[in-house]
Amino acid sequence: MDHNIPRYSFKPINLGRWVIWSLFAIILLGAPMLFTSSLAMTMLSKMGIAIIICLSYNMLLGQGGMLSFGHAVYSGLGAFAAIHALVKAADGSWNIPVSLIPLVGGFAGWLVAVILGSVTTRKSGTIFAMITLGVGAMVFSMSLMLPEFFGGEGGISGNRVIGDPVMGITFGPQIQVYYLIAVYCFICTAAMFAFTQTPLGRMLNAVRDNPERVEFIGYDTQRVRYIAFMIAGFFAGIGGGLHAINDEIVTAEVVGPEYSGLYLLFTFLGGALFFFGPILGAVLLVFATVLLHELTKAWLLYLGVIFLMMVMYAPGGVSSLIMMNVRVAAFGLLRKLWTAYLGLGGSALVILAGVAVMVEMVYHIKLNEALGPMMTFMGVELDTHGVDAWVGAAFVTLTGVGMFEVTRREFVRQWGQAQEEIENEIRRRESH
Amino acid sequence: MNTNTSSPGAGGLALELRDVRKSFGKTEIIRGASLAVKEGERVALIGPNGAGKSTLFNLISGRMGISSGQILLHGQRIDGHKPYDVNRRGLARSFQVSNLFPRLSVYENLRCGVLWSMGEGYSFWKALSGCKAVNDRTEDLLEMLRLDKRRNTPVSSLTYAEQRALEIGVTIAGGGNVILLDEPTAGMSKSETARFVNLIREVTVGKTLLTVEHDMGVVFGLADRIAVLVYGEVIAFDTPENVRANDRVKEAYLGSVLADQQAAEAGV
């Protein structure tokens, strides 16, 4: 074989990739100009942080097949390290600019991952998951035993406005903090994507797919998992460090199971199979924990139901739903499906309306009894003690379920047809 | 590298088993197996079902630890070593049931097999696209295995024969000089088998080969010497002609297999 002839074309600039990363940068830059309210600013900042942490989590879940139940340990301890650094910087004992404090968090997250990962990454699969659960519980319980570090009930507070402004930046206004987060978010996302294109990143996929075979091609699977775990800990810690600067207070719950659960849940919802999945997941996380949380007391219930539906019907998450449709669209078949989608969406909304009325009525009876039996839902007056509202809601729900089932069957048929056409097309192209 | 395959025995021993034993609980599966494979030699390991052929492969490749005895690769002990360490010393094995990375493409499967041997190790500070030696070697392998048209296909969508070819490809990708193939042609049609044996011969040129095989046509066509394993012992290790003539082998195994084969051929 002749090595002098290049058999694959060399592409110095990958145009598609440039477009996507430029878009990402533009969105990060432009979002606060489009959404200027203080709520939007808070949410955007939280999204930037959540993106880093969810992406770091997916390094374990999606790329390495490691189901961790304790990722908040690394982001949370990173946050604590950062808030302590912030306090030290404020009283003058450490000379460190606020813009580098997230790196302190990253270093702390890495260090914790070095220590704890040496135990957890020895095993894979269920045992790994169990150990991370134990480690998470252990660290969370330590937060109650070590109030000097964790600040007890009140947590540790700091002040991010330290010293003289550098080029007019004080990190006082939220917009300046947002841009700090945005810069870190972009760099970390790029770095984590680059990681997937390295020898270790590829071997991590191999370890996910088939750890046994990896051992027979020269790699120590434990070592692959361990290094990836440390890197994930580092990025999680940076996310935690940004959290400390953003909130100026860190309480023990950030290392707790609730945060770990949210990272797991939303990384999964966003989709662990694609690199960008956790980014969508992080955006959804902030919408759910800020907006849905404000909208209804039953937000966790809705979240649970959504998660359940996703696991059952679209285990690849939102990103794989998108990619599946992009594939269909690429073969020009999406227009055949839009009526079915309309039907599915419509009937899903009907179900949602029916179920939501019942859920909200239950919550009203249990929590707002003092306000009387009447409540308003989407502008409609409902008597929670009357039979009418309940029968009506049940009827709407059942109708929705019926409609949904009918449209779902039709959709599955059409979807299967489209997939078949695509397969045929691919085979036709391959044979040419 | 020894490219003169026609005269095995020119070099020293590539692989040596000295009185290897393996027990599971009280049951002894391998009972003092000894074998000395020369550099560049092609050896077929045959024997009845349950003789311990696959177990022996697992012991040699480090998948399982031995109970007693010694295993030497190029004169150095490898028993008790981890599979990845055995592999780094130049011994690579394939599996009876395809054991690949199902979500990765054909190209990525092969590249994973190449990475360690090219010294990439656990590096996460350089891009795969910049590892020229790795990528060139992977391209060569694709061509050699005739899988170049399937380079971006995920393993889960390959045909059975393609999966078997890739299984061999991942095995030889690291450039090991002692190759263990566990029933490489199992489940293939006659014509596929014939093509596949040629492929195996091609990709293992200059290497030492130890293969478990049930198809006697393949065994007699491929092997310089045949080792017969019965009840965890190597009862014969000789050239195909001598093994065929060996009374003990006939009695224990080959007699019935050859009779079956002749009957089958007569029936056709």
C-alpha cells in the first residue's frame, strides 16, 4: 500500500462546526440584550452554570456509561471552595481576582474527584452507581458535622465586589457576572467537546460500550474511567465556583442528593447520546426549577411525569428526538409527518389540561383549604368540592388519552414507513 | 519481523504453556496442559466440546488466572498478568461471540484497537484527527479487511460476516505478533469460510497464530501443527498428517469427527 497518496481529504476548516460554535457564542453574547428583565438575567446566569455542570456530568453518563448519583458532590464542594476563596480574597489574605475564583472551584472539584474517584471508578455498572450514592450521602452528612466548612444551616456567604474595578468591571451588576459565566461556559463547553475528540475521549466511549474488550486492546478500563472522572470533577467544580460568585452564598444543599438528582434527571432529559443534549437539559433545568416552580406547587409531580414519559417513549431525550427528525428532514420526509405531529401535540395538550386541572384541584384542597373551595385555573372558576369539575376534568383527560392513542398508532405507522424509506435510500446510495 | 513463514522453527518459542492447571471449585478443567508454539507457526487447537479450549484461551490472554503452572510469551512469564498487560506484550485475541464496541463505527472500532500500540495511551491533550500514524494504520486495516465501504457504519448494523471480519481486525489492529483466534469461522457458510480463511492467512502473515477451530477443512488447510486438547490435556501436538494418523487422537476425538464429516460429504 502506498503511503504517499492521501486517501482522505484534509479539511483545515470544518465549516459546519464553525457555524455552530459561532452561533453558540452569539447566543451567549446576545441573550441578555434580548431578555433584559432581572428574572431573565438570573435565569440566563443559572443556565450558563447548569450547562457546564450537566456537560461535565454527561462525560460520565453519556460518554463513559457511568451512572453517578452524586455529581453534586463535585460541583458543590467546588462551590464551597470558591466561596471560601471569595471570603479570603475579600479580607485580603488571598490575592486572587474574582474572575479566577471559578478555577479554585475547578481545582477543588478535581481534587475531590481524585480522592473519591480512586474508590468509585474501580467498579462499573450498578456497583459504581451504588458507590456514588453512598459517597454522596456521606459528603452530605458531613456538611452537617463540619459547620466550620459548610456553614451549618445558614451556609457561607461572601461578597463578589472586591477591590478596585478592573477596566470598569466590579462584578457588582448581574450583567457583568453573566458575562463572566458566559465566557467560562463557552470555554468549558469547547474544552469538553475537544475532549470527546481525543484518544482518551474515544477510549471512554469504548469503555462505555464494552469494557471487557477494552482490556484486550491494551487499555486499563479503571484508569480510563478514573481520568475521565477527574476531568468531569474539574469542570463540575468550575460550575460550582461560578455558582458561588453568582449567588454569593453557598448552603449545604448544593452537595446534596437533590442537586445530584436534578443533574442526572436533566442530563437524561436533554439526552446523553449527543454532546449538545445536556445543554438543552440545562436550559430545561432552569426553566423547571425557576419558572415551573413559581407557576405551581405541584412542579415536582409534573417533572416526575415528564421524566417517566421520556424514559418510556424517548429514552434518548430531547436531543435524540431532534436528531431523529433532522435525519427524516434530511431525506425530505418530514413534511409527511407534520399532520401526525399536530395530532400528537394537540391530544397531548388535551391530556395535560385534564390532568393539570385534577392535580391543581387536589393541591388546592390539601393546601389552600382556608381560601374556600373555589379556585381559578387558566382563567376558569372551578368548584373543587363540586362533582362537575372533577367529572369534567376526568372526561377531558380520557378524551385526550383516546385521541392520543389513535394518533400515536397512526404516527408510529407513518414513522416506520419513513424509516424504511430512509433505509432503502441509504442502501441505494451505498450500492452506487 | 519474521516474514519467512514457510519455515517455522527458525526463531525461538513465541508461546509456551508449562503444566498449566485451572480448577473451578473442585472441578479441574485444565489438567496440566503443556504446549510450545514456535515463532511464526500456525497452530490449530482442536478437541471435543468441553475439552477446555476456550478456557485455555482465557488463561493465556489473562482473562482468568491459572491455578498452577506457567505461561510464557517470548520466554517471559505472563500468567497472573492483567489482560491489558498481556496485550501490550504482543498477544492479542479474538472472541467466539463478536465482542466489539456496538455504538462506535467500524472505523472507530479499529482505531480503538490501534491507539495503544501507537503510543497514544491515555492522552487527552491532542486531537485524534492529528494522530497521523494511528489514522493511516486504521485506513490500512479497513482496506485489508475489505470494510472500507462500511467505515462509518455502526457495528450493530453490520452483517454477521462483516462483524466477524471486524472482530479479527480489532484483534490484529494493535500489531501483536502472537494472535489467538477463538473459532473465527463459527456460524459462517462454506463459501464465506473459504474467503475468511484466506483473509486470516493474509492478515496474520509473519505472526504466530493459535486458533480454536471446529471445521476440519479449515484446520488442515491453515495449520502447520495441530494441538489436540481432550479433558484439559494436550494429548497430541504434531503436523496435520501425524495427528490424523495418531491412534490416541482417533480414539478420543478425531475418529468420530472425520467419520461425521465423511458421512456428511457422502450425503451431499
